[in-house]
Amino acid sequence: MLEVVSEDSVVGFITLWHLGPVVYGEHFAIDPSRRGGGLGGKVVEAVIERLGATPWVIEVEPPGMTPEAGRRIGFYTRHGMILHDGFRYIQPSYGPGLPPVELKLMTSRGDVNLDEATRLIHRNVYNS
């Protein structure tokens, strides 16, 4: 987990899983009082730059799933991420009795093997 620090205060965090050929971003949050000023975009761009040739992969809700989904995809797209809308991705269930969820993958590079990234995420993050 990386902390987002501004003016000597922690104002957010991002959790990254280094999975060999890809890095999976599980959580990213900025304090609501600090949103809208460009800080989140700077963090996304800094992560992409820091990872260099290693692709960053994130899960996002498909457009229309929630009111925020389209805005979230737009935010990540503006800051260098690529939506793989044609790739079918299923997030495994979070626990007994909970259904799997169809989401979308976004990556920092266009040449990511999405099948391999899915296998790595499912095995290492979801233990499935």
C-alpha cells in the first residue's frame, strides 16, 4: 500500500499487488475533501510512470452499472489508462453466498495479455 501525502498529511492511499508481469491496483482512494483538485490524476500518472514497462491493471464497473462508473472510467482514461471494453472479465465472489460480478479491466498499456492478467489476479488476489 502506498500513502498519498499532501502538505504533510495522508490524504489517500493505493494498494498495488506486484504479480510478476503485471501490477494489479486493488484500491485507490483520495479523501473526499481533497477531490476535484487534480491530486488523484497526478497519483495515477505517477504510478504509471513509476511502473515503467510493467503494466498496471485495474477493475472498474462497466458504464451504466452505477452513476459513478462512467465518470470513473473517464477519469482513468484521461490519465493514461485504457478500457478493454470487448474483454469479458468476471470478478470472483467475495465470499460464500455472494455472486461473482462482471466488471471491466483497464490497463496502463495496450499490449497486456488480459487472459494471463486475469489468471494472476484470480489466483493471487481472490484465491480462486
